[in-house]
Amino acid sequence: MLENIFNAVYFFFLGLVILSILHMSPWTLLMSLSTVMVSFAFALGPSAAKLIEGMMMIAIRRPFDLG
């Protein structure tokens, strides 16, 4: 899992370096991606919070009430 995260970060920066070598501006790509990521964060934030809250309730408060 951690290796996949490092690979993704490495290839992201490699892509930025290649765009810079080809004299293309990586800032337009970064701004577009950041806008999409922020909108997904606002859209999926409450659902993710409820999911984590439910997992914590099962794991901490009622670990033996499953099944």
C-alpha cells in the first residue's frame, strides 16, 4: 500500500518534470486537478465522515455485537 502511494507521487512529479522539459505549463493542470479534488472533498466529505464514525462505533463501543 505504501509503495503504491510512493509510486503515485513519483510518477506525478515525473510528469511535471516532463511537462516542464516540453515547455508546457504544469500550473494549468495543477489548478484543474486541485479544483476537481476540492469539489470531490466537499461532495464526499460527509459520507466519509459517517463511514469512519460507523467503523469506530463498531470497533470501539461494540466489538463483540457483530453477527
